[in-house]
Amino acid sequence: MKNYSSIIILLILTKIGYTQNTNLDYKYALKVYNLTTFEEHTRSRRLSDTASYRLQYTSTVLQILHPTIAIQWKTSKNNFHEIELTSLMLGKLGAKTEIINDTTNIGKILNGNDLITTAISIRYEYILNFNKSKDRKLVPSLGFGVNSYYRQNNYTPKISSSFPTSEKYLGIRTFINPRLTYYLTSNFFIDVNIPICFFDSYFLTDKEDNPTIPVQERTINSFNYNQFPKIFSGRIGVGLKL
């Protein structure tokens, strides 16, 4: 009886092996994505420890064209790990408003500042594949992702009545990511996915070099947690099997 059971189990495993999706028969892949994202962020700063009012800043960002690169590798269970370099940036932006005397062509700056931005963002995702035992080109999957990021903004004003400020963000976001992958050829495939962010937490260091404020009050540190933040994104990519 034991021999019959062993034979049956062996036949089942053999059949599963023969019906495995051949489109998943690769170990590594290189992907190039375009990531489209809309984000809305709100932060506030109290005027003083005893004030009943606070300043609130709301910013929105829409990125339509944002290329990223990712590496994917397969697990022993025909699922995937993936790491993506989501953002890498170092740049400077300057702007000013002047009033110009037409006669002398001499100007006076009314407002303006220089902004230096540093940013890095990396995503790791575990991708659970479906249709693993059926030889189909269209493979649905579900990803579970973690995105760590760092961003620093340094503002230098162009007028003496304003003071330099800076913001430093160090955070982590988690995503659930429904995916559809279509295998075009034996080497190339298309990956479409919609990351859904269900929490965003970060440490924020907010500094203002205002000499009228006591030194110990110029820097404010805070921890922020947002469940289901206003972050909406979509990603489409082309993959190359290696």
C-alpha cells in the first residue's frame, strides 16, 4: 500500500512539473519602468510653544514621466523578489522677483530663494505569481512592497529679511501592488501594476536659522504617520530576461 501511495505522489509531482508555466522559466530580469504618481502632503508648524495657531503647508506633486530601473530574481516557488531604484536626485533651483529701474537698469530683489534638493528612494517587493502551473502568457500577481526614502530640501533666501530653512525626511512606505505581466516573446515582457500605499511614516527635521528665535527652538523634530495617504500611482514597464 505504501508503494502505491509513493507512486501516486510521484505521478502528481511529475504532472505538476510538466504543466509548469514555461514563461516563468528564468532566474533574473532587468526592468525599465515609467512611474506616474500624484502625491499630496500636509505639514504644520506651531508659531510657538504657547501659541494657539500654527502654520500649515500643503503641497501637491504630479509626476507623469518618471523613469526607474529594477532588478528581479525568482524564488524556489516561482515567485519573485524585486528591487527598484525609485528616485535618485541632487539638484538646485533658483528663483527671484526684482523691480527694475528702466533708466539705470538697476534692480532690487523683492523675494526669491535657492533650493537644493537631495533625494534617494528604494523599493523592495515580494511578488506572488498566479497561473504558475498553466502555460499562459498573461500572468496576474500580487506584490507586497516596502519603500524607504530620504529627502532633504535646503532653502536659501535672496533677501536679508528672510532666513535659511531646511527640511529632512527619513521615512518608509508600504504597498500592496496588483500586477499583470504579459510575456511578449521568450525574452521580453510587459509589466503593468498599480501600487496602493496603505501607510507612510517618516521622521521630519524642520530647521529655521532665525536669530530672533532661541537656538533650542529653531529645530523641530517630529514623527508622522499617515494611514492610506493621498499617494496614487501607476507603473508600466518593459522587462528583459537575463
